[in-house]
Amino acid sequence: MPRATNNVAAKARHKKYLKAAKGNYGGRRKLYRTARETVNKGMAYAYRDRRNKKREFRRLWIIRINAAARLYGLTYSRLMDGLKKLNVNLDRKILADIAARDSETFKQIAEAVKAS
């Protein structure tokens, strides 16, 4: 009985990995084995970094809010505590945007927190 290989499926699998590895340098895009390793590692990084991205942005927003708050004699934690007590429901993303783009509005927010 002749040996049966499933070349159709193997070729499709190879093609899938080589297509996904487009844009890489040298053998990383041309050789199946290295292309597969590259694609798998890339997928792992992508999965991990979709979660890390959220952390990084939150850190950035906090840094921006803190820098702006200190211009008006407040710290980040005092500002956030004051906003909570005043029932101001602005998230960090919006606050950071206000701090960066609209300093007058941020000043009014800071003054309201200081007054309370």
C-alpha cells in the first residue's frame, strides 16, 4: 500500500503561516519553520500587549492629570478625592484630555476642588 500524505492540507497550512509572516526580514518570511515561530511569537505579543495597552494609557493619563493638578497647588490624589466628593463623574481619559487641551476648564475644576 503506498504511503498517503496530506499535501493539500500541509500546503494550505504553510501558505497560511507564510502569508501571516509577510513584512518580516529574510528567512522569517520565506522559510516555513522560522515564519511559523515568528508568527506565533507575534501573536503572543499582540495578545499580551492588547492588555498592557490599557495599563499604559491609564498610567499616561494619571501622569498628565498629576502634572496639571500640581500647577494649581493640588496633588493627583487630592484632586481625585475632591472630584469624588463633589460627585463629578469625569474619567481619567477625559480629565487628561482637558488638562492637555483646555487649561481654563481644568483650572475651574481645580479651583472647585480646592474650594470644597
